[in-house]
Amino acid sequence: MNHPGEVEGIAVGVDAEGENIPAVVVAARSEFLPIVVTADQARAIQLALSGEPFERPLTHDLLVEILTEFGGAIDKVRVDDVADGTFYAKIDAERYDNGTARKFVFDARPSDAIALAVRVDCPIEIADVVLDEAGQPPERFDLGGGSDPKVPEEPDDFDEFGDFGDER
């Protein structure tokens, strides 16, 4: 079963080697799912969440623009599997040809799928199998309070939320 997900923000965790790593945090089924992302991916998601314009289109903005110009739309994104600590996602899209919808499913890294979802305001779904393996209690996270997602800059602002999976 899939559950509706909502991006809560960007947090910074500590990996097994003690390195600080950013993660996009998605709320689903009364749990938080941290998905490891690069600093660039975190910034791209943060910019989309905050609605801050960028002087030139970022990659995800460009993809949305191209898709739209070719008559396509993103219907939803799904984080639907986890294997060996790696999350997997799908993008469900459609394109209209002469008034008839043609459905497409694309494999994607969860960070890219989520970056697209926050840009086009489409549903995000998280599978039970993913939440069963990697979902965590919300109280383990400090997302800076409120709806203003941020990537902490100071080491004192980092939250250690344990082991969580990479994404591909």
C-alpha cells in the first residue's frame, strides 16, 4: 500500500563514519522518511519549497518546462522500494496525443522525483515496504521549526538521526 507523503524540509544527519549529510525528510503514515541527497539536490529542493526564483532554470525546472512544452505532465511520484539501504522511485507521467492520454512510468532517484514533485505540486507516495524499513519517529528530527526548510550551516545545528538509506 502507498501512503501520501509531504516534504517536511531538509535536515542534516550523521552517517556511520561521522560525516554530516543532508537528507530530504518526507512525512508519511505518521512517520518521517529521511532520504540522503547531495548538497546540490538539497538546495534544489529547498529553492522549490521556498518558492525562491533562480536567475536561470535549474535542471529540474528545465525538465518540467520541456515536458510541459511537449504536452506532458507529471501525475505523481512514488518512493516504492528499498534494497540494501538504497531507495528507488518512479515518476508517473502522461502525455496527450490528439486528446488521448498516454501513460508513462520512469525510474528515478528519489531526490529527483521529489524535486520535480515540489515544482509541479503533484502527489508524493511512499510504499509500506519503504516506511517499514526506514520510517522514523518525527521527534527524532529538528527541521528548524515552522515551514521554512533549511540546510543547517553550523555544526551545532546538525541532527543525528541514525542510519538511513542512500537513494539512486
